[in-house]
Amino acid sequence: SWQGGRVLCDTVSCSIPCSHPLPAPAGGCCPTCTGCLHEGVARAEGDVFSPSNGNCTVCVCLAGNVSCLSPECPPGSCPSPSPADCCSCHPEKCNFRGHTYAHGARFSLDGDDCTTCVCQRGEVECSFTPCPMLDCPQHQRHLGPGQCCSTCRDPPAPAGCFLDDNGVEFPVGQIWSPGDPCELCICQADGSVSCQRMDCVEKCPYPIRIPGQCCPDCSAGCTYMGRIFSNNETFPSALDPCLSCICLVR
């Protein structure tokens, strides 16, 4: 204003009749209520939007004011990824074989632990319980009553003696020669093998060796220089041609 040649200036007092005004436009000094500034974002008049921290909240810009509405979900509802139907998800219970199960409940089938079931939104999903791997042969596996998975039985007690070198199994009490005719082995009751060498009682100076027998035969004749002579048979000496020998069986 002008008073007596002096100019007096006062700061313009802005009246802001809204809660979320837009900043003053270029060349102006007062904010305007023809839009909304919400969370640092300018919104046009009548703009409908969702805030950054709420999926189901809806806001509207009217004359510089921002009004937000959040739906009231009834008890028992569950969240939904869609803002349009954030309260439409209601977990359903499962009716299964005469029983009612809540959503997410887990239970066993037929009262055993072989099958596990779960209630998912009114539907029952069941799966078999995985069994561990067994390191025993098939004939030693056993499935007991009420069991889901087979277990390994203890191997049967030895019914004889098993020899790993040739794969022959001898029954308990069996006597055999392992290759040396002077050695005899017997299969013990506990599956072990006991072997013992035989001593020949009859001895003769020129024995006849019979293949497969331990002790020589002294009654069949004589063995001399690789030849076999019968009892009372005479033959020249291999050391002195002037000497004559005779086979005498004692």
C-alpha cells in the first residue's frame, strides 16, 4: 500500500482449505487445492489410487484432500494377493471318512504312519511315507504287521560249513579230504572246519604208493628203483648186477 509517499509491503497470507495441496504453480505464491500431493506423488483431481503400504486400501483425491478406505475383513478370512477381493479367501474345512479337519491339519490314514494326509482348502491330499533303503538281500527282508516299511531279518544260523575257495557247502558232521589224502577235515556244529593229519601205523622199507590213499600198501608188493615187484619175485640189483634181490612182504 502507499501512504504519504511510503510503500509498505506485507507477506501474502495464504488460506489453504485442503489437507494435501499441490505446491504453488510457477509465478504464484500459494499452494493450490486443484490436486493432491500424497507420499511425494502429485495426484490429479478425482484420481483413485492405492498407497504403497496397503494392498487393500483405496484412496481418492478430492479438492486437495486425500480420503482412504480400508475394508473390514470378517474373522477367519485369509489374505489374498489381489486388492479387489482381499477378503474373499475363506479356508474351507475337510470332511474325510466321517471326520472334519481344519485347513492345514495333518493326519495319518487308517491310524498308521504309512500314509500322511493334509487338508488344503477343503481338499485332502495324501502321500506315502518314504521307506529307507535296505542293504540286505530280498529273501532277508520282512514286513511285520502294522509296519509300513520292511526291515532286515538276521541271517539264519549256519546249517553247515561253507568254503569260499570252491563254493562247496558241507553239512555238519561231514568228513572230507581237502586235497592231501593224509589230511581229513570235519564240519563242526558251529560252522567251523577242523582238520587233522593222519599217521600211518604200518611201515615198510619199499612201500607201494596208491594214488588217493595216504598210507602205503605193504601187502601188495615192493617198489624198487621206480618199478613194482610182486611178493617173492626176484630181480637183479640196480647197484650190482652180480646181486639178485627178492621181494618179501612181511
